[in-house]
Amino acid sequence: MDVLSPREFEILRMLLAGRTTQEIAETLHITSKTVSNIHYLIKSKLGVNADIELVRFSLRQRLLDVADIGEAAGDSPWE
């Protein structure tokens, strides 16, 4: 597994927080196409194919807590 660059890790954290590609692009002053390309690169480096696998990977690596998932999406339907 390749190590993520600081920028890739920053974008990963924003994606895991539920931010859209457009929101990330505006925050970082880059294009949404660049965010999409980096999103793809992150998944490639981590060896995952889908966003759900990215969430699972982040949970296993303790980059994300289960409680964070409901907060990222707004109010959790499970509460």
C-alpha cells in the first residue's frame, strides 16, 4: 500500500466527513475534477474499489469512528 500525501489525506478526511466533491474543491481552491482525480488515486493507493470499502478501511485503521458516520450524514436514522 502506498502512503497518502498530506493533500490526499486531507481530501480523504473531507470525503469521510460527507463533504461533496464541489464543497471540497471550493474549500481547497481547486477544481472538482482535481478532487475527483485525487479521490480515484486515494482508492487506488489504498487498494479499494468503492467508497463503502474506503469507509471500511478507515474504520479498520481507526481514521473514522462509527459515531462519525451519523454525524457526517446529518441526523442518523438509527437514533
